Amino acid sequence: MSFIRKSPFSRNEDPLDHMLTLLAVEAEKWGTPLNEMEKKLLATEAKASKPIPELFRIRVRDLILRILEREETEGIANDPMSFSGSVE
């Protein structure tokens, strides 16, 4: 049996934008704010012809891990508006 959850986002809200906002806030918190070019890069689909620079990929991965760990610790990982909820 498949499980389909109703999106917590309204029609004019984009989960990707929500995730990018949460990621940008986390980056600021750690003193490594995302610039506009980095935000655009994260918002576009990855292509083999234009790979994400390795250092940036590692930086973003670490920020995402911090967000997910904090959500788990604070017990908000199941919140549909959390970062992990937005991924779904």
C-alpha cells in the first residue's frame, strides 16, 4: 500500500524555495552565507555538463546534515514544514 501525504504548502508556495530559505538561514548561522549565484545553483537541476564545484557541494552537504540533526534532536523532523518534511 502506498502512502501519499497531502502537501502542507499552498499552491503559491514552492517546497524548493522553502528548503533554500532554511538552508540560507543555516548558512548565515554558521557564518557562511550563500550568495545569489550559489542560491541559483542550488535551485537548478544538476547537469553533467555543469557540475557543482566539489567544495561547494561539501559545504552544502554539511549544512544539510546540521539541519537534519537539529530537526531530529528538537523533535521537529516529522513536521511537514521542516527541511526533511519539505524534501518529501
